[in-house]
Amino acid sequence: MLPIRTSWTRARKGLASFIQDERGSLLPMVAGSMLMLTGAAGVAIDGARMFYVKDVLQKSLDSAGLAAGHAMSVTDMESDAREFFNANVGSLGGVVSDSTMLVDVSDDNELITLTASASVEATFMRLFGYDAITVSASTEVSRETRGMELVLVMDNTGSMRHDDKIGTMKDAAEDLVEIVFGDDETNTNLWAGVVPYITHVNVGSGNYGWLSDDGKDKVDNEYYGTEWKGCLEARADGEDETDTPPTEIPFEPYYWNDTDPYWKYSNRRGWYLVDKDNNWIDDSTGTVTIDEVNSSSALGPNRGCASEITPLVAEKSKILAAIDVMEPWSFGGTAANYGLVWGWRVLSPRWRGLWAGSPSNLPLDHDTPYMDKVMVMLTDGVNELISRDAELGGSDYTAFGRLYDFGYSDIYEARDEFDDRFDRICQNIKNDDIIIYTITFGSTPDEDTQSAYAACASNPAFYFHAPTAASLTEAFEEIGRQLSNLRLSK
């Protein structure tokens, strides 16, 4: 065995000879390859992290932009955007060292521009002198109202007088209109209408031409000193559930006949005279008393004919005015099915050019590009007829006649029939590609009514039960936000 010194000496000589050997360059090649491979690995790993950060940054920025656009107030845009951006970009954890976002709102508040950047800490790229890499993203959000035909179908029954529910509903509905229209009196491709209802609706006397010849003869009676206000009877044979226009099947006018006083007996009072229905012609003197504008004690053939329907119009002021004049009418009861079908007729293209006071090109076809047809339906109670004595036909007079005219002897059976018709009309409307939002308001709507309205809505998220005034305001605001469509323009 060689001494250790001798072995070491030979090893040094061999290594020196290898280094000085010019017959090959293996070592430089290996060293260069290792450097290239290390760099490639660094670029790949750091590049993947950059792409990941870029993706999260863009998504965070888009969500921030949508949040800014949904803000009820312009002053809330930036704070809402930052809240959403910070919540989403937080998922990057320790991948980024810092991030920033800038929000710029145009002078007309219609265009929101957002830019963001984030610093990604380098790993392998540090070998090449890069401690961090900056990633940036940008987006623009247009605050736009999608083309829409919108109709509000509003309960104007007597129960809305309690606790000023009518005032709460009007304020909330006006808020929705303000959200959808914004600060403008008109908005491109946006029209709205209002349908007040009880157990009948008022289409307006300007639509006199919808009446049959017999119906016109009935209301053309100047002797009584009254004119037809515009309320109609429900058509028979299932046509109260369709959007068939009056050009195919005309209407009969709503006409509440004079009713005579009658004697009634009770154990407590004995025989007494009842005169509480609609005695507008005095039997002994022939004197005619007409009062058709009082919502709680009207007399005359138009008794209970409530506020007039406003068909589709472009002006925000007209819709706000239509909401403002609504008031509760204490006659007939509630027939939400009848209000619902008239909301459909306001939106149906089969009624194009028929509504007095509405542009002749409306309603538009269902397949009009970038247009939606939307209905918001509200009730504060259940479908019902106000009961009356048998001598008066079992109920107040309605668009469906009195209880006995309607074919029932029990008001609860009549309610079930109204409920069934409501369900069928809802389905007919949804089959016609109309979006339905529904609201039940207050404590009166029972579980059956709430279930029916939830089923009527086009989407579970489109139904709202609002037991209080505050929750009704929130419901209308949420619907307004949903209807204010946004799109990412870049």
C-alpha cells in the first residue's frame, strides 16, 4: 500500500492534468448547462406564480368593479370596490408583498375604471438580480341599464290603509324607479308602467274603443251624470287568464248597479233597514247621488274603480306620478289574479299600439335583442271577496260580478278559485318569457299566499316576504339593484 502522502500527490497531478487538457471542454459545458437549467426552472416557477397572481388580481378587480357599479350612491363606489378587492386579493396570502388599486369614476358617473398592481416576491429569479416582479391588471365597468319593459303591479285594496302601508309601498316603489332610471328623466330602451288593482282594474277611459257595442250603449248614459272611468269586467270562458287583445275579444264595462235598501232581521236589533251597498238613486225621489272619487265611501256605477293603469311610458316623472296618486279602495276585496293578468297585457306584444298614452311601437317583441320584460307583483293580503248578505248576491260587486254570479256560495271557495287562476296566470306569463318578481307585504299574507308568490317568481331569489316597512324598502331596493344591469366593457 502506498503512503498517504504519495496517494495525495498523484491525485493532485491527475486533477491538474485534467484541467490543463485541451482535448475536451466537458466541464465548461456542464457548468453552462447547469446555469441554463437553473434559469429556466426559475423562470418557469416564478412565471407560474406571476400568472396565478395575474389571474387572481384580474378577478379581484372585476368583482370590485361590479361592486362599485352596484353601489346605491356614487360616494360609496370606491369604498365598496376596495372592500371587495381586498377580500378577494387576500387569497394570495404570502405570494405577494403588497398590492394597490386605483378607482377612477367618469364625470357622468357612468364609467368606472379600475387599475391594480401587485409585487410578487421572486424565488429563483433572485439569481439574476430580481427581488420582486410587478404584475398589473385593469378593467372598465359601464354602469348601464339593460333595455327593459318594466311593470309594477301594486295592491290598492282597503287593507293597505292600515298602518299607512300604502305610503310605505309608494315610497319603496319610487325608490326602485329611481334606482332603475338613475338621474335621467328617460333612459335608452327603458319603459315602465304601473297597474293598481283591487278586484278590478282601471284601464282608463281613453280605451273606450275596447268595449263591445252593448258595453258602449250601457255607459253612454248622460242622464245619470257620470262617465265610464275605465274599469272592465273580467272576460268569461278562461279569457280572464290570457293576453288576448280587445281587437279579438272586446270587453264589457264594469258597472255597479244601483242597489235598493232592504230589511234585515237580527235577534239583537230586530228588523232594520240596510243601506250600505251602492244606493245612488233614491227610490222615492229619483235623486241621483254620484261620488266616484272617494276611496272609502263612493257611490255610483264606477264605485270602487280605482287609480288608472299607466301603460308603458319612457318618462320617469310619469311613473312617479302614477305611483303617487295610488290610494287604498275599500270595495270588492282582493283579486291578485286579475291584477297579474293586466300586468301581462301591459307587456304583451299582442297589445302593441292599443294602449292610449303609450308609444305605438310598444310593447316590443319578445325576441328584441338585449331587451327584458319584467313584472314586479305585490300584495299585502290574501285573495278574497268582501262578503255581503244573500240579498246582495253574497259579496261586493267586482270584475267577476258578485259571489253568486261567480258561481260560488262560499267566499272561501271563491278564494280557492282565485288562487288557482293566479297560479295558472303566473305560469302563462313565465311561459311568455317575462321575468316575475313577487313580494308579500305585512303579516296578513298566510303561508299559502307566501308559497304561491314564491312559486310565481321566476327564480327563488326573485321572491321577497317583507313583514315590515323596513324590509319592504329593502326588498324594492334589492330588486332595483338586480334590475340595474352591469356589463364589463373591457
